[in-house]
Amino acid sequence: FGNSHDPFGYRLCHTIFKVFCDSMEGAQFAREYDRIHSLLFNKSFNQSLRIALDNKDPRIMQEFMFPDYASTEFVPNLPIAVVRMTEQSVGSSDFVVDEADKVARDILRLDPIGTPNLFEMMDKNDMAYIMAKFYWLQNKTSNYWFQRLITLGSGQLAVIRGFNTLTSCSSTGKQRWSVRFQDVSYLYPDLLGLPSADAF
């Protein structure tokens, strides 16, 4: 991003905004525009994001949020949860949970049925919201690993690792994500010990 020539993050956030404009589905962009605009055109947010990236805060780095496909795997002997999310309408990119097993409810400390864009909703940090979307739009794929620092229904923080698989329903044309995930918090004690995400 050229931090030495962009100490206040203006160029960085302009680049991110352009990717959003060029790559997001129209319905998704319209739905999320207010939040995106309020962040990427906010001077304080611009500079905070610039500093966080320059300092390589792991919570918003691509190698943490979207680990390598070939070398990432589930942790043996840890429960694997399953949720499935279906697109509200064709082309909306707005996915709502319609299936969740008991392991998912136990890990998340809530019943996610009916929740839109589940892991995005449970990641309370604006920087992670922006950067996860930016990385995803640059590397769209129908099968990928992800990790997110989320806030559980209990209010505690946790790191989840999951694998997403995208399919399409031949009868409706709607897309559907099948997500398997684990709570891998014990692998990241240093990350969980960092200052609050609100302090980014």
C-alpha cells in the first residue's frame, strides 16, 4: 500500500473503496454502502487502519484471516461445527443461516438460525470487517479457509477456523455456503491478549 507515501491512510482507503466499487455485487454494495462510506471516508479510521497495517496487527492481516489453502487443516480431536447459509435472493450476496448443528450452537454460545452474514456480524471490529471484505473480493473462490476473531454470544472473544464451500441451487439459482469450523482460540493466546479491537 505504500505506507511511506501515505502516512494518513488516504491512498490506502481510496484503493480499498475502488476495489469495493469494482468488485462487489450491486445489491451488496447498496446494502453496505453507508457503513463502508462512513469508514473509508473517515480521517480517523484511515489513519488508524494505516497504523494497524504498518504494525502488522495479526487480526487484520491476510495470512491470518485467509490462511493458505494447501497447508491449513482442521485441528485433530477438536469438535467441528457445521452451519449452512442460503442467499436471501439471487445475486444479493446476503446469506442467512438456515441450518446449524449443536456443535455450532455450543461454540458460538447462541443459536445462529436466521442470522445474516453470521461471522461478519460476530466480528465486531470495523477494520476486520473492511479488510476481510477487501481480501475476499481480490481472491474470490468457492472453497477457502478462513479465520476470524469473533465475539461469542457470551461476550467472550474466540478465534474460529473454518472452511467455506459455495454451491448453487439448480431450482432457485440461489447460492449457498456450507461452513465447517472449530474454536481454535488456544492456538492464539497472544492475539486474544492484545488490546481491545476498539483501540485499533
